[in-house]
Amino acid sequence: MVSNMPNQLSTRIQRHLTKIYESVDLEQSIEEITEHLLNIMRLDQTAEAPLAHRNHWDQGDIALICYGDSLLQKNEKPLHTLAGFLDGYLADTISMVHILPFFPWTSDDGFAVQDYTVVNEFLGDWGDIADIAVNFKLMGDLVINHGSSHSVWFDNFKQGLHPGRDFYFTALPSDDLSSVVRPRTSPLLQRIDTNEGPRWVWCTFSHDQIDFDFRNPEVLKAFVEIIRLHLDKGVQVFRLDAVAFLWKEVGSSSINLAETHEVVRLLRTLIEHAADGAMIITETNIPNEENLAYFGNANEAHAIYNFSLPPLLVYALISGDSHYLRQWLMTLPPAQFGTTYFNFLASHDGIGLRPVEGLLSDEEVDAFIRTMERSGGLVSWRAGAGGVRKAYEINITLMDALHGTIKGPDGFAFKRFVCAHAVMLALEGIPAFYIHSLLGTRNDHQAVDRLGYNRAINRHQWDYEVLGRHLAHPDSPNSQVLEALKRIIVIRRKQPAFHPNATQYTLQLGPGLFGFWRQSSDRNQSIFCLFNLTNTDQSIPVSELNLVLLSDWFDLISKAPIEAGTGELEFKPYGFKWISNRID
């Protein structure tokens, strides 16, 4: 049991709770809630505070994003198949695996969770999760904003029973909800008939995904219990799904509210004290400045999804112009030690457009969308303030997104695709590969037609035997993509200057070229990362780079020496160089 005597940890938690519940009339005291949380996490006054600003990652960390059933094999649980794929193909390539929600669910491909305490029996069981966690750092989804309308909690809500009776946020149709910002266009409120009469529940995403009411401390306690269970089962990284919408307030935008940030701080405090090296990553698909706020003062997320990177990099590659990408990178603040960026180019969702609000003009966004649609992409919409309909994301595989340029298809899709990942691998932060990018999967329009929603286009399920035959054939596009990406990943993992927190400066190389400089924390390695974003040959004088004349310089990709101060650097279409003063 936790002592009633105050200690540093309990004092910190009480501060968090006081800020969260400042405007809430609580039935329990802050001290009582604190004791409950510490008991749930099995923490007491002997719990040591983690070292501040300590990085739990290095240049060797590469993440894979996948569903538990992205790979299917007859007579085998999908999680077991996934473990075989990881060990057989990616053991020397990745260090972290993000398995998208692996719990029982009713919709949204896992994000309407019925029960957070068990593994979906179709996928496997906790033993299969533990097997993967032995060799890889495991990231799991804490779908914290909402739960399934077909859960025990929601059934209890309708019947007026505990737990669940007061777990969900309700409002009235007469309330002023005009300022609410959402990623969907469906009605926000849904009428539910309960034993206590009709109530209108808040549904940020869909009517099967009912938003929780964190004004009730019992909801917080329930999720802390889930966190403790998942830690015990091997989860080391918690992805806080849709966390920006967590705290609701009628009459406000109900996004990014101060209470939401304080809940993230509280969860970080609890998780850091409970497990050395455990991390929080916030999934906040919102404009760049708002997204950056989830770093807090190195006391909120350990890592944030770098949502501006996918649309800006894809736009740069299809337009042949690095301007917006370069401008964005110049303004991207270096992450403090103890925090980092989570870089990705593709995910189970789509290429989000909210992060480029204020960066690309409306005309450029329109050109972007037209190009993606020409490559088979689909557009999903959201409701903005006042109910205005706006493009929210483009649903498309990355291979198809980079099939051509704004001017149309060309013969450089593969080179453009590899170049995009070379940029991501070199940038400050932890790189993450969606499984369908790593395998070069194409748009799955049959899945869209069969399932009836746009995001299915990039959620293909591979027959593992068929995939194995593709990967065994060197001329297969899937094999060529995997081998090309693995080659540069292996190079990246050896370079201290590619540590996620190594110094980064943006270079000025003109519209067709893009570049930045990285330097290791001990200053022993520098890497000039240079990329041709066009489908024509480009060159720059070596003298434009600040290569120290007394050092020997090499291109880490080709292993070719680079003569400092003389000559030209030549780039074929979508060619790239990582020029380093040391070579492994």
C-alpha cells in the first residue's frame, strides 16, 4: 500500500490532478485519487524519479507499423505469422514494432475497442504479443479518446450500471457546438435511449466510437489500469491515439485543451516511474504548431508524430520544388533531449492535409489532390468550425502517391520512392516504415469496394505464401523495394550523426535540390544529406558545401570518395548522397 506521507512522486501527481480537475466538482479528494493511481501502478515512495532529458533511443532505432493481420497464413494465428516475418526478413533492420490495435473491436479496423484487456482471439493471444516483445520494442495503441458502442462499459452506460454509467461524454442538441473541430463530417451527437431516459453521447469519429468523459476520475483510473496491464504484457511504447480530442468542453473547439495536455503529463509521470525506458508517443494529426505543443517542456510526449513530413515531402517530390519542405525544416525546432520526432511517410490512415494548413496555398493543395486522384487516391473529408467541409486526408499507398509528378506519370516511380525514404532516414527523429511501404504494396481498390471506406486502400492483407514467393524473386517489385530500403536502413543504423537528437541544419541548395547537415553529439561525424527532388539531372559545386579540407569525405551510399573543395556533385533524377567524414 502507498503511505499517506507525502513524497515527491505523490506531490507531482497531485499537481497534475489539481490542474486537470480544477473546474470539476469531485466526489473524491485529489489525495484519494493520487493514492488510487499509485496503487494501480504499484508505485510507492521508493519509486525513483527517472533522469530528466534522457534519450531512450539511438541511431539504430527503426520502427515498423503494421496491423496484427497484415500477413495471413492458413492454419496459423496472424501474430505468429507476423513474428516469423519479423525474425526472417527484418531482424537486422528494425528495432521497434507498432502493432495497430490488437484487441476485440467492432469498427474502424480496430479503433473501436470493445475490451482493452484481451487480445483479439483471431490474431492470437498475449503469449504471441510477448514473443514479439522479446526481440523488438513493442508499441501498442492506447485508444484513449473513445471506445466501442458494443462494449460492456457502454452497455452499462445504457443500463445505469458501474463501471460505465458515467464513462461517456454527453451534451444536448441545444448546446452551442459550432466551434467544435473534428476529423469527420458525421453528426457529432448521437441519441441513446438509456434506463434513465434519452441521452446524447459525443462521437468525435463515428457513432460506433463513443467519446469518454475524463471529467470522471473513474475513467482515468480505468485507463491507468489498462496501462499497467499492458506494461506487464510487454508493451514499452504507448501510442496515445486521437489524444488531442480527449477533453471536451461545450462552447469550445474541444481540441488541444489545457486539461488534455495535463493528462498527457500525468500519464508520462506514471509510466516513466513504472518502467525504465517506457515511452509515450502522441498521435495528433493537427496543424504543425499545435502538434509541436505536445512536447510540452520535455514533460509530455517522449515523441510526436511528425505529421507535416508526409504531405510536404510528397508534394516536394511530385512538384520538383523543395521550397515548402525546406522552409518547414528551417522552422522545425530541435527536440530537447528526452524527446524526439517520430518520422513517417505512410500509415494505416492516409496523407493528412491538416498539417500543411498555413504552409501550402489552397491552389497548391488542390493540385496535390488532383495528382493523387490521378494516381488512384481517394479523399476523405472533415467538418471544420461552423460545419465547413474540408479535405482531411488523401487515402493512397505511398508507392502510388509517388507514381508520377504533377505533370503526369513518368518512369521514375521507384527512384522517387527510395529517395523519399532516404530523406526520412536521414532526418532528426526515429524513422518509421509502414509495412506496405516496406513491401511496395499498391492501392487495394478491391478492399475499398468490399469494405466501403477509403482507408481500406492502404490496408491490404497479404497472403503470406504469395508474399514469400514475391520476396524470393529478385525481379519482383516487392523484393526490389524491400532490398533497396533495407540497404539504406542498414547504413543509417551505423552512423552516430543519424542519432535522433544529433544536430541538424538545413542547407540552401535551390528549388530542385534538398539538403541538410547532421553532426553527432561528440562532433566526430558530420553527414551532408543531399537529394535531387526532380526527374532531371542536377548538380552543385562541391565548394558550396562546408567540407573540412583536412578530412576525408565519402558518400556512404556508393562508398565513393568526395574531393573537398573541388569539382561538381552530380545527381541523377531522384538521386541522393550521404556525404560523411567517416565510413564504416
